[in-house]
Amino acid sequence: MHFHLPFSMVDALWTVTFAAHLVLLVVLLGRDRARRFPVFTASIVVVAFRLLTSKLLFGRLPQMTMLELVIITAVISVVLGLLILLELARKAFGRVPRAMWVTGALIVMAIGAVVLKFWGAWPAWGQVKQGSTFQILQLLAQKGNLLLDVENVLVGLLIVVFGSRWGAGWRSHTQRIIVGLSTASMAQLAIQGTWEAIAKHAAPKSMDEYNHVIALRERLFNANSFIFVAVLVWWIVTLWMDEPGIMNAATEEKATLESEGGPAALESGATEDPESPQAIETE
């Protein structure tokens, strides 16, 4: 017996990804993580909005309008992604001396700029100046995503290696978020590089070979989507749990209140309550 599902793999991945974003937002808001990571929360909202609009408005809006919406939201996502790195780096290395902080930031940005320069082709400057506003935005979104992936990996390595020394250990939410970002970016870079190598050297001589290359491309991008869903699940589970330091602080505060404030409150309540049995007998 063969089962014919009424939806494709792309539809299934979209549904799971969108649902995971909604659950992650519930965790961020319900567990009070949004207050600590406002830029990360805003980025999740934007990505969920992009997923929803791409599904509901595709084919219903004029093609040019839909393309402009996709490009604008892509640029916003890149800006928010860079701000997330700043947010996480400040939380992880807030106690680092300013000179060391600035030096590390300049090194990370320089490495990202070098990778951006030599990865992929750049259009001629004259062509860029003659292009429309949305063509420039499209170039910014494309190159910005590449730069963001490289910076995610670099900052992730720094936080994983040196974060414990400065207060952002393995079980901290800061390190858990950057681990997810780095994993997604490494997968994106690996798959993008693999596909570019295949597209550069592939020379299909028949329609069957061409279809085989296209099917390979779909499998690669589906694998990237699976990895991103796994990252979303990682964020949902790890951000639901409290950090060990927060739990210890709450336990110590509760014990302090019980040991210091509890007996005093009971004694004052027994002597000051006019309706207590002892007060009635005294009267």
C-alpha cells in the first residue's frame, strides 16, 4: 500500500519551521527571556513574519511587489542579525577591558570583510551605481547574509572558547543562543559552498543529468532546513530551562527571607493582631 500525502516536503518543512518559531516566541515571552534578549526576540518575529508572508502572499501580490517585500525584510533580518551579535558579545564579554574588546571586534570584522571580498563575484561599481534602489538592497541582503554567517561562526567560537572565563559559561543562555546561530551559519556556509562548487563544475549534457543536478540542489537546501529546525528545537529546550546561576540566586534569596524575615514576621503578627486569641484574653 502506498500513501500519497496531500503536501510536499517543502510544505512540511515550512509548517514545522513556522510552528517552531511560534513555540520559541512563546518560550521567550513566557519565560521572560525577551526582556534579556530583545534583539534576538525581534529577529525571531521578523523571520516568522517573512515565513508567513512568503506562504500566504505568494501568487496573490504582483511579482514586483512581492520581490520588494522579500528584499526589504531580508535587509532588516541582516541588520537584526548583526545587532544580535553585538547583544550577545556585550553579555558574554561585558567585563573584558575596553582595549581588548575593541581589538577583538576589529579582528572579527576584518576576517569577515576578507571572506566577503573573495567569496563570490561582485558586480562592477558602475553597474551598481546604475542599478535601482531595490537592486542595491538585494545586493546588500545577499552579501550581508554571507557576512552575517561568517561573523556568527567567529563570534560563536570566541564565546565558546573564552565565554566561561568572563561569565558566559556553557549553560548560560548567551552561549546557548550563539551555539545555535553558529551551527545554522556553518551549515549554511557549507551547503552554499558545496552548491557553488557543483554548479561551477557541473555540465549536464542531457535533461536527465540536468534534473539530477536540480534534485541534488533541492536535497541540499532541504538538509539546511532540517538543520535550522534542529537549531530552533535546541533554542526552545535550552531557553525554557533556567540558568544555574539564576536558580542558585533565587534559592539563596528564598532561604535568606525564610531565615531572617520569617520568624520576625510571625512574632510581629502575633503581638500586633488585635483579633488574635491572645489579645482577646488580655482584654
